[in-house]
Amino acid sequence: MSKGKGKQAEPMVLLPPMPNPSAGSANPSASLSSLWGYLLPALNHYPPVIDISYHMGIHTATYNYFTMQVEAVSTNKERERLTPSGTDLYEHIDKYYAEVARELLLGAPDDDSSLIHYIVPCFNRYAAGAHSVNRLLNYVNRHYVKRAVDEDRGWLTLSDIFDAVAKAIQDGDTKEKITNKLKERRTEELKKWGWDEGGTSEQLAQAESCAEAASPLDRVVPLSALALRRFRTEFMEPLLAVPKLKGNKRKKPGAHNANAPNLPKGRLARAVREFLEKQDVDVEERRRLVAELANAMRVTGVRDGHPLRKRLDKYLMTGTV
């Protein structure tokens, strides 16, 4: 994934597919460091076009690495006791995305008036790269992520919904009824991300991706959502953070809402306010940037109750600040 910075999206340059770098090298699946050294050029390459032999080599090396980890454990009891195969690679990918997102944040302009023009193309480029890596390393999703979700380590666990479901369970409920209540609870969560019953499978997938990106860092999610989650935690949240008030004086109950305009705001909130109130901006261009920023916040897991998301949505619906 490219770490390039800039206020404007760079023009697409057609480059030849990236060749397979493994010729004459050691076995890339021999260790995590060897595998990572083999994968990294593809992760950093943009546009995401690599030679077919390199693509197949990545799939084979990843498969062999996972297989070797399993075969190295002699008994089933040992397998149950040890960390599941693929955990180290998954955590390495997570660390990679965190570093990329932090570097992008460091490249943000100091001037608030230029911030939105930086974020939108920056996120679009990042998301495109993440989508490419998700396809490239789909074996990690199929082998490691799927198993983790089956083991109740995904974005929504039984413990998350147990209290709510437990209150609805009555004596005599069958296993099928309890399962249906669990599904209902999951549907409630997905509705918070735009899913409506009767919607398309694509809309369901989009809502689930948002929910995955909004999950805590200890939850195992597909690589695409992993990348979006890191963009939220390492890029968006620092820009959304509100500076602490000096002194130890505590606000009286209700004072927060009454004095909201006078309270300090996060940097992104200030940039949005300035952008929306600016007079010499083309209306269509402003609407496009606001829509893309709102989408970036949603898909990276910033919840709909956040004040800035509300402000952006209000502008898109009414056209007023």
C-alpha cells in the first residue's frame, strides 16, 4: 500500500505489473520474517498490479507458511494449547496498517483549511490499497479470520449480546428460539450501520464491514476491515480528539450542551466548520467532499451518534450548515 501524501489525488500512471521478487531467493514460507519480506513489496506497490506469478507465489507462500505451522505441532492437545496458526502474520499486517495510517497523519497539512482536501484523496487511496491487499491475502481471511469468528472472536461476540438476549430468554425456550434471538440482536447492530431487513446482500456486507471496522482492536476481522479500523484509530480519532480544558473545574450537569459553541473542538471539526462556512467554494465541490468525508468516517467505524457525523449528514440532507 502506498504511503504517498498530497492534497490532490495523483493521476493514474499505467505501470507494468510488479515482477515476482522470489527468483533465486530462499523459501519465503520458511519463517515469518522471510514471508513478510516476500509480501511487503506487493503491499507497498500502487497501483495494485502485480505479475500473475507473484500473485500465485504469495498465495502459495502464505498457504505453505500456515501449513508448516500446523505440521510443526505434533499432537492435538498441543495445537489447542498454542496460539492458532496465522496469528503472528495477522498481527504483523495489523501493525503494518497502523504504521501506514500514522505516517499519513504525519503528512497532514498544518493549515485546517487544507485538511479536508488532504483527507479525502488520502483515504480513497488507502482504501483502494486495502481492498487490493484483502483480495491478495484472501487465504488469511479464509483460514485464520473465519476460524476466529467461528471461535467467537469476531466483531460481535456472545458476551457482547448475552445480557440483552438473556433478558429475553424465557423458561422453555428451545435452542432454535435462542438462536433466533441472537440473530435478531445481530440484526439490530447492523441496522446501526445502514442495514434494513429486505436489503440487498451488498448492503448487508457494507453494514457488516462498518461494524467490523468499529470493533475493538482485540477483535478479529477481515483484512479489509482491519485496515479501515486502523485508519480510524490512528488517523481519524487523533483528528477528532477534543483538547482537554485547562484546570480542574468541572462543568455542572447540563452545562456542556448549553455552552457547546464555546467549547474546544477537535481539529477535524474545526476544519469542517471552516469549510462549510467558507464562501468562495463551489457548491457541488463542497457537497462532493462532504459526502466523501462522511463516507470515510462511516466505513472506518465512526458511529452515527458522533457530533461531526451528524453535522455532515445534516448538511447533505438539507444543504445548510
